[in-house]
Amino acid sequence: MHDWAITRRQLLRFSTASIVTAGVTSCRSLLATRSEASDQSDENNNRVILPSTCVPLNSECPLKDQAASRGLIYGAAGKYKTLSADLDLANVLAQECALLVPENDFKWQALRPGLNQFDFSRSDWMADFAMEREMLLRGHTLVWYKSLPRWVEEQVSVENGEAVMVDHIRTVAHRYAGRMHSWDVVNEAIAPEPTVENPWRPSPWLDWIGPDYVAKAFHAAHEADPEALLIYNENGLWWDAPEGEAKKVAVLRLLENLKTQGVPIHGVGIQSHLRGHLMEQFQPEKMRQFLQHVADLDLEIFISELDVRDTELPDDIEERDRLIAGAYQDYLSVILEQPAVSTIVTWGLSDRDTWHSK
Ligand code: 9MR
């Protein structure tokens, strides 16, 4: 046990263990034994069933194996900056996770030093790391209103916006084609408080291309990498303040429209940045309904950025960790009832390396 791999990881391990082993058998047509694993992976629309190598609920059993024993993929976000500098972290991540999401290294800010320039040094390192450690790779993210380098604002306009976006998607998705399990093609396109008239989150891509930028991005990604699962990733879907409800409705409408238009979209990422002190705003029944609507659209569901903000929780560490573990358990036990949920990703693996501590 490494000294930084603190209680939180163990708590997550125990809460996830009890969840992935509790009452979800019905939803797991994917449930596979080691010998069945390779047969099933081809038949389940790209779902990869990883063999379970140990007994679930045994705390020494890696999270990825406990998840795999129920047909789930478990992964975490990590970044070049810390993974390349901290071998302990890299080893634990590879040991626990079946899937790696580069937290920042595939964003425009990292990949695009200039209009006609790409810098793949960090993204290649991450892709090689995933391959060497036998982890699936999940790309995040091709189109987002944030993390854009300064030149984008200065050199992109209505005239060249679509060409720049499509060229970026083609170049990046093509480079990693065959190695990418899934791509977050578009991230956070719906406003925090959407209205029927205007559901869109302000974004330069919206200004330059119009609402069709979402569909155009998916088409470009599919052309560049026909094998990868293409995901629409969104925040603010876990809670049920009134604006949370409006957001779910707007997201469902977007997904329905994309499906109706024949856009190549395969799943939805529900980010799930939970807030430990606001868990009463999580309403299980509302979430069940939302998940079912997504499933009815024949879309796979990823819990794509799971973590719990604890800044408003009590100072006492044991109490705090108990509440955090409870938040994970309350949330995941509802989420995992839904058969369309295939993948759980935590946004990091250690409190020492999380955006919350920045
Ligand atoms: O965790 C990421 C942090 O290190 C970056 O500074 C930030 C801006 O690029 O993005 C964070 O990750 C975000 C993710 O890309 C999209 N969903 C919200 C995540 C937390 O802000």
C-alpha cells in the first residue's frame, strides 16, 4: 500500500465493491466468466468484457476486476503531468483501472499550439501508457467551449469555424483510430439553465457554426474513427434542482434529435461531479427515469467523471470519508440498476491528484 493511496481509495473500493456485487445481475447480459469473456466482447456492440480474476468483495481485488465481474468497465482520469512523474500513481492506476481517460492531454489547449500546428507529445505518451499497461483509452474531448488556446479566439471566425473544427476532429480522431475505445465528441453543449427556445450553452462553436455543430462533430469523428464509441458528455445531470430537471429535458431532446437525424452517436456521458453536502438534491426516481429514457434511445450510458466534492463536509476525516462513501453508494446503487450503464469512470484516483484540490 502506498502512503498516498489514502483511506478514500479504500472507501471507494469498498463502496464500489458492495455496489457492483449487489442486485445487478439482471442487467448484466454482459456478465461473463473468464472463459466466456472473449466470446462476449464481439457480440456486445464494442463492449469489452474484461475477465474477473478474483473474488468480488475481497478488498484486495482490483476495482477493474470487481467491475468486470458484473460486466462493467471501471476506469479513471489521469494526466501526463502526474503519471509521468509518479510511478506509484501510474502503477496503482494501471492495477485498479481497465480504462484511462486523459484528463487534459487531449484538449485543444494541449494539442493545438497554433492554427496549423498540432502537438501530440503528451497525448501520444498517454496513448502509449494505456497500451503498455493494457488499458482501454477514452478520448476527452474533441469539441468543448472551454480549454481553447488563445489563438482560437483570434484566428477562428464564422468564415473558417466549421473547417477548423472538422480538421481538428479528423486529424486527432484519425491519429488514434483503432486505439480509442470511445471519444467524448462534444462536451457540455446544453446550457446550465436551458429554455425551450434556447437550450444551448454559449460556445464559440455555436456562434461560428450554429446548433448543427454537434451533429457535424459526430459525423466527422465517425468518418475518422468508425470503430470508436462516440459519446455526448454532459454535466449537471445528477441533481434535481429545477434547473437540473430542465437540463435533463433539453439533453434528451438533443439526443432524440441526433438519433432521428441518423447522427452516429453511441452513448451519453453523465459526468457526475457530486457534492457531498447536496446529496439530498439527488432524487433516485428522477434519475431512474432519465436513464431509462436514454436507454430507450438505444444509447449506452457512461458515468464519465464521477467524484465527490467534500469542501462543505465536516472537518473530521472519518466522518467526512463516511459521508463521501455514502454519496458514492447512494448514487451508484441507483445508476447500476440500469442495464444500459456500461462504464464507470472516476475523475482521478487519488485526492493528491484531483482538480478539486487545485
Ligand atoms: O479536471 C480538469 C482540470 O484539471 C482542468 O484544469 C479543467 C479545464 O480544462 O478541466 C477539468 O476537467 C473537466 C472536464 O474536462 C469536463 N468536465 C468538468 C471537469 C472538471 O472541471
